Amino acid sequence: AQSVTQLGSHVSVSEGALVLLRCNYSSSVPPYLFWYVQYPNQGLQLLLKYTTGATLVKGINGFEAEFKKSETSFHLTKPSAHMSDAAEYFCAVSGRSGTYKYIFGTGTRLKVLA
Amino acid sequence: DTGVSQDPRHKITKRGQNVTFRCDPISEHNRLYWYRQTLGQGPEFLTYFQNEAQLEKSRLLSDRFSAERPKGSFSTLEIQRTEQGDSAMYLCASSSGLQGSKLSEAYEQYFGPGTRLTVT
């Protein structure tokens, strides 16, 4: 069975500092991998995804993530945090066949300090 | 493309009442998913439709829950005899599948704003 672990339910960074949100997955075969952002009382917006090909993927709002098969990780980074990045971030995996339903991590709430 | 919409956005009900939520997916998407998100948790999969066929249901979906997608377009999620433990955000998502889409985009899910249910 697939599972996702997000280390750190709360992360605080100063404005302009590096953002690093961690995601590790467990799956018998490499899954599809996604990062979503959720603002209060809103649905989820896709930041970026890895399906195949280049392991370093770039997304919206300056975020990027690297798929590391050997470490079963897909950490999300942004070189310089902005106040508008404050939100909750979810890592998700899906299988490469069947229903393609998502398995989500428990989320990381990012706080950006002025 | 107006995105995935859900109605209502908020619902407050008394324990024991029935509630029904509606989801309108992106028009050309044939795959539709329901998830439930409780406070401080990630969304959890409830059920999946491909066109009008309900192909998978989570064990979280007790017999008080029923979902339909009668014409392969909009979907409804009904909860009968609501309990306080049903209080959550109910999220709907859709994806295009492989029809006319690149593989990298085919299984990307687009989420609606959610329906927040409060059972008192």
C-alpha cells in the first residue's frame, strides 16, 4: 500500500529565506508525485507534479521539487519565501494504473515571518 | 473552462438529518473523485467515478454515504443520518484521463473549493 509522510506539520521561515518542505513516500513502484497548496477555506491548487522524465520539476510561484528514487523523497523548495507563500502544503502520490486516486500526506503549514 | 464547482460551500445541519452535496467537474473530464478532509489532516479518498460508473469506494464510505453521477457529468454525495463525526470539508476533484491529453496531464486532478459540513 502507498503512504506519504510529511515531516514537520508546521514550518516557519523568514521572508526571503529558503523554503524546504519534506515529503517521503512508500510505494512498491515509483508513483506519480504531486504537491498542492491550500489557502484557508479553499480547495487545493496544484503547484507541481512528477510523472516521468526529468527528476527536477519546476512549478508555479517559483517552487520546485526533486524526485529522488533512492531516497523515496520529493521535497519541495523555493529559494526565497514571500509573505504570500503562507499556506498549507500537501504532498500526494498516485499509482500509475487503476483509479489514480491520491494518497495525501498530513500537510505542512508554512508560516512566513516578516 | 470554469473549473470544478461545488455547492453549497457551507452546510450546517443537526445530527440525524440528511444532507446532499453537488459537484460539477470540468466539462470534458470523465474522472471524478470525492475526498474528505478533517481538521489538521490531508484529504482522504472516498470514492471514484469514471463517467457514470462508480468504480471504487473507500472503507471510509459507510452505508450512510451514497454517491451518484447519473449522466457522467455532475455528481452528488449524500450523507444520511448525519453524525458529529461527519463534520469535515468534502472535496471534489476531476481529471481528464487519457482522452486527448498528454500522459503528464491526464491524471492531474483539479479540485473544487469544497463543501464544509458542520454537524451540531
